[in-house]
Amino acid sequence: MNQNNLDTGCQNTWCLGCGNFSILNAIKDVVKSLVEDGTLLEDIVLVSGIGCHGKIIDYLDMNSFYSLHGRAVPAAEGIKIANPKLKVIVFSGDGDSYGEGLEHLIFAAKRNIDITMIVHNNRVYGLTTGQYTPTSPFGYKGKSTPKGTHEDPLNPLELMLASGATFISRAASHGINLLKKILKEAILHKGFSLVDILQVCVTYYNMYKYYSERVYELSDHDFSDYNTASNKIREWDYNKDAKIGLGVFYKKEKPTFDERYKDFVRKDIDRDKEINKILEHYI
Ligand SMILES: Cc1ncc(C[n+]2csc(CCOP(=O)(O)OP(=O)(O)O)c2C)c(N)n1
Ligand code: SF4
Ligand SMILES: [Mg+2]
């Protein structure tokens, strides 16, 4: 761990009060605890999409890759397949993953590739000033929909369950202890894991009060049963008055894509040697 506590010294340009700050603080603590438990810092790779969320990798002094908007998932899949021993953690936005990159997300879940998706779900395109996304509520008024949207929002947890994800959870950007607990469990899960974080965007869609009055931590929930998980996932469904469960909704052991794929990889090639050759070329 570097002496700067994972800080890069980059100037932080998030708005004051943005929920991204607590995601940044939470992931720092989770990474530190993974390192204390024996994971090498250099064996963790961060991948980000494009948006306010993506700046998080500017503020973490770790191996990272800035992808294109909507293309964080295929970049992460490539990294994992090239070097399966790496822990690959993706920071994405609701626009980035549930909009532009949706087909990648569905197929990554279907494959059960061992990557962790952390979605900063602020329910707007934050960086481009508040246009509506697939998770904005019906009637949301933003720059691109001044008279309000005419669509119901997508329930990403339900979609991920149907697509084959083996770890599905929801957190909120306030309540940092629960956020850290869920993030660590998701990263340690072997297989495709999703953490949908209700991240407050103070500038374009400030849901702080609304979430604070409704969130509760799941308990006595059987996350191993598909139908139970499905019912629990639909409990909120953006219904204005329903309670919002936080925690793990679904978790299952299943062979991962990278485990299955390695049987097809040529055995006459020393992968580590080849990777080092590539690294020597660039470093
Ligand atoms: C292919 C492509 N389309 C559109 C854009 C413009 N763009 C950059 S960030 C962004 C929205 C990001 O929203 P989200 O993923 O929700 O992230 P947030 O800013 O809310 O964290 C858009 C549309 C782009 N950079 N590339
Ligand atoms: S626009 Fe919203 S998401 Fe982006 S930094 Fe500001 S508060 Fe955060
Ligand atoms: Mg967003």
C-alpha cells in the first residue's frame, strides 16, 4: 500500500455532497482490508466507464483502465480472460451500464464471468447535466425531457437475475458501513457480481431524503432461492411509497466463464511469460 493511503493527489471535481465521495471512501477501506487479508494490491484492476462515476479511478492510486462510454464491461472481460488471477472491479454509471452498455452487461451476467460491477446508480446522466437514463422515474424532468419522461424505469436487479448473474445486491451511498460490507462480499464472490448503488446526485436528482426515509437492511431473506429473490427484488420497483431493501438479494455458486474458458486456452504457451513480454514492451 502506498504511503498516500491510495490517494493520487488529483484534484477532485465532484460536486460538494455528491454520493460518489462515500463510494470512494468505502472502496478505499475495502481494498485496504483485502490487502490485509492477503490480496496483492497489484492483483486488483479497476475499470471505469465514462461519467462522473468514472473519475473515481483518477482518485485511486491503483492499476486502472478508463474505458469508453458503455464499454467498461468488455474491457473488464478482456482483462479477466487475459489474466484470470486478477480481481477486476468495474465502476460504471446507470447510463453507462443500463443504457449504452446494456447488451454487454447482460452477456457478462449470462457468462458468469468473475468480475464485480459497481453501478453508481444516480438515475441521471450526471456528467452531461442531468438527462434521463433507464432508471429515471416516470415523469422525470431533465434537460432532454423538460415535460417529463413517458417511460417506466428499468429494474436492473430483476434484469440481472433473469440474465444469470450469481450475486445481486443493492446499496446506498449513505450508510457507509453497509456499503463496505456489500462491496467486500461482492468482490470476494466467485462469479459475476452486481452492486447497484443508489448514489445521490445532489445537483441533478437529489433523492437523499426520499432514500433515507425508505431504506432498510435485508434480514431473514433467503438469497439462495431464485423466486424469493425475484419477489424481494420487485418489492420496491420504483413504487413511490414502498420500502427499499439494501443487501444481498441473490447469491449462487456456479462455474465461471474464466474457469470454463481456461480449458480452451493453448497449453503450450506460458501465459505469465507472454504477459510479462507485453508489459516489458510498454514499461
Ligand atoms: C459513445 C458515447 N456516447 C455519449 C457520450 C457522452 N457522455 C459522456 S458521460 C455520459 C453520461 C454518463 O452518465 P452515467 O453513465 O449515468 O454516469 P454519471 O455521470 O451519472 O456518473 C454521456 C452521455 C460519450 N462520451 N460517448
Ligand atoms: S453532477 Fe451529480 S453525480 Fe456528478 S459530481 Fe455532481 S452531484 Fe455527483
Ligand atoms: Mg448516472
